[in-house]
Amino acid sequence: MTERQRVNIGEQHQAAYKALIALSSKVDEAAAAAGLDPLLVELLRIRASQINGCAFCLRMHTRDALKKGESPDRIAVLPAWEETDYFSETDRAALRLTEAITLVAQGHVSDEDFDAAADVLTAEQISAVAWLATVMNAFNRVSITSRYHVGS
């Protein structure tokens, strides 16, 4: 029995995919305007992709983070960020909010998670992190549904 070829939904509906890319660009601008470190932005993308199990996005954003100068150690311990001293208070607040948004089906974004972010991040930063998580989760779903190839 052969496996059915997956539809690449980005190619099938190119206008929708291009709109997602344009949205991602606007979100990058919002993150920069909010003062979020570009390395943190990549870590948030990596963390959402880890939770979602998106190999394609993990590879892409890990490479991007390394090119931008991110520490291999911080990337390596990212799934256990709460147990390390590698991450600043801002990093921790953004990571916690990103995880809550990515895992929204497991209890929504709790008041505790939101309040923890609001204790550290500005309203502009909270919004930028939320949009980063939202867009990354969308890209993860496009990639996973279409089975984007990841290989040597």
C-alpha cells in the first residue's frame, strides 16, 4: 500500500499562504517596535514549534537563531527553560505566554499566565508575543498538514 501524496496547502491556496507570510512580516515589525530582542523572537518560534512537533519550522528557526548569534546552549535547554539560568525575566514571561497560547486547548490562556506576562512585559510586548505565537502556530499547522519535507 502506498502513502497518498499530501496536498501542499500553501501551494494549493497561494493567496492565503502569501497573506500569512505578509502577516508574519507585520508581526516581525510589531515585535521590533515593541523592543523584543530578535533572538527572543526566534526562541519563541522554536518553542512553539517544539510543542507542536513541527520539524520543518524547528530546523528553519534553529538555523535562523544560530545565524543571528543565539547560543546553542539556550536552544538545547529551551524545552526546560524554567529550570535554567539562561533566560532573563523578559524571556521567561514571553516563553510562558507563548506556551500558554500554543497549548490553548489545555485550559485557554489562564489569568496566572497572562498576569505573569503583564508583570514583566508592556502591553505592546504582550500583544507582539501573542501575535508571534499565533502566526507560528499557523505556520506549524500548514507545514505539518502538508508534510513539508525535512531530510538530509
